[in-house]
Amino acid sequence: MARVAVVGVGAIGSVLAGQLETTGAHELVLCTRRPLSQLTIETPDGVIRMKAPNLTDPAEATPFDWVMVATKVYDCAGAKLWLNQLCDAKTQIAVVQNGVEHRENFAPEWDVLPVIVDVPTERRDDGSILQRSRAIMRVETTSAGWAFAELFAGSEARVELIKDFVTAAWSKLCVNSAGVISALTSKPAGVLRDEALGELALGIIAECVAVGRAEGAKLDDAIGERILASIRSGPPEAINSLTADRLAGRPMEVDARNGVIVRRGEKHGIPTPLNRMAVALLRA
Ligand SMILES: NC(=O)c1ccc[n+]([C@@H]2O[C@H](COP(=O)([O-])OP(=O)(O)OC[C@H]3O[C@@H](n4cnc5c(N)ncnc54)[C@H](OP(=O)(O)O)[C@@H]3O)[C@@H](O)[C@H]2O)c1
């Protein structure tokens, strides 16, 4: 049994909390900035109704064994206010976010376990959560990674221990980088079935591949085609979280998903004109 706090209970935080709840093994608390009246998660394996207590004020929190941060990357500063209260010397922190800068975003104050998550999930207008597939999470093969995986034993979530985490993180960034086209057009995933936009997606991913390789990721030449084929064969109505943010008028994770390709590209002298344009357009 572990005491686990989830900070940021939107789409991904709800998936984490729901899967941990199904283990029946942990004491959970849901840390949000607005009160949660009722949290229902529709998963491929049935509906989960959360019963865990909800805190909305970091000052009310006490130290937990694990803290899972599942805010958007642009809300890391708010998440850190929770960490100040939820952590003591023994607390382990998992950051379940997109991008490749999990550690940088919490350093130097916090040592975190980066987690990559694959689970298309949407928040509905009524606050309920639609989890479109079983969750797959990837962590480094370290003692913290093993301990994280152990938390989900008995749930339907799969946690993979990865030796080459850099490659895993940049592979996921390749997928996310193409998602900017949905955000730019304000259209769901089916928009990439268009030939011209598919070509554009391949160009955006190719820039990510070039920069990722310079960062040490082992990315093969066919990754772009595979990602495009996978998006095209997936549900055309799926909305990625960048697009969901744009449609809702919220800030967007464009720096974590495409800006980072431009920034790291500059560091390595690799031109990234398509990502640069996408970032500039979304920022405008
Ligand atoms: N959704 C997906 O399908 C998906 C898939 C893979 C990875 N990801 C990644 O997972 C991460 C989380 O994304 P998401 O889609 O779950 O985002 P989300 O639905 O917007 O949820 C983020 C939650 O964090 C909350 N939050 C923000 N600041 C907070 C604070 N100071 N204290 C407490 N809660 C706070 C937000 O509260 P409010 O409700 O008040 O805004 C929101 O409920 C992102 O990095 C995303 O790119 C998402």
C-alpha cells in the first residue's frame, strides 16, 4: 500500500487516479485547483467512479509516498506549490507529461521520474473523462521506475521499463509534433487524412527526428510514415490535448511539443522552419 497524491486531475490525472483506484491497494488524494464534485472515467474496461478525497489548497496537504504530477507543462509552477507541501525526504515524484524536458522543468528543486504516457483521453464538457484506450506508460529502468510500475500492479495500465528513455521520449515527441496541425486547423485527427496536410506532418516529424538524433535518440527513417499511418487509421474524431486547449481558449503546450524542437535545433545548428512556423502561428 502506498499513499499517492495526484496533482492535476484533468484527462491524464484522472486516468492515473482511476487505474490506481482499481488496484484497491492505495490511499489516494486528488489535488485540484477547483473542487471536484464527482469524477467518472469511462475506460475500455468499464466506468470508474472515483471516491478518493479532494484537496484544493496546497496548505491542507501533508507528505505522501508518491506524488504524480499530471498538469499541463505550462502549469508546472502551480504544481510546484503542491510539491512543497506533499513531499518530504522520502517522497517520490513522477511527472506524467508530454515533451522531453520533465527533469529540466522541475530542477533544481525537485528530482523527478519522467513518465511518458500513451492514452488518448478527453475531458468532456460535463467534467467526465473519456479514456479511449488502455494506458501505456514508459519509465526508465531504475529503482524508481520499478517502484512506479509496482504501484499499477493489478490495474489495466501497462508500465514499460525502458533502457533507452531518450529514444522513447523523442519518439513520442515525433507523434506530438504532428499534432500541431490539428491545433492550427482546429480540427480533430481526421484532418491528417488530407494529402497536403499529411505531407506537412511528415515534414514536421522529419525536423523532430533530425533534432532528436542530435540529442542522442535512435530514430529510424520510417518513423514519420508509421506515425502518419497510425493517426490516419485511428479515430478521426480524436482531439489531441493541444487542440483541446486551443478550442477551450486555454494556454497551449506548444513550447513543450514544438518549441523544444526549434530550441534544441538551434543548439545543434539544425534548421526547423516548419516547427518554427507552427509555433509562431499558434502563439499569434
Ligand atoms: N489528454 C491526452 O490524451 C494526453 C495523452 C498523453 C499525454 N498527455 C499529456 O499529459 C499532460 C496532462 O494533460 P491533460 O490532457 O491531462 O491536461 P488537462 O486535461 O488540461 O489536465 C490538467 C489538469 O491540471 C490542472 N491544474 C493546473 N494547474 C493546477 C494546479 N496548480 N493545481 C492543481 N491542478 C492544476 C488543471 O486544472 P483545471 O481543470 O482547473 O484547468 C487540469 O485539470 C500534458 O503534458 C499532456 O500533453 C495528454
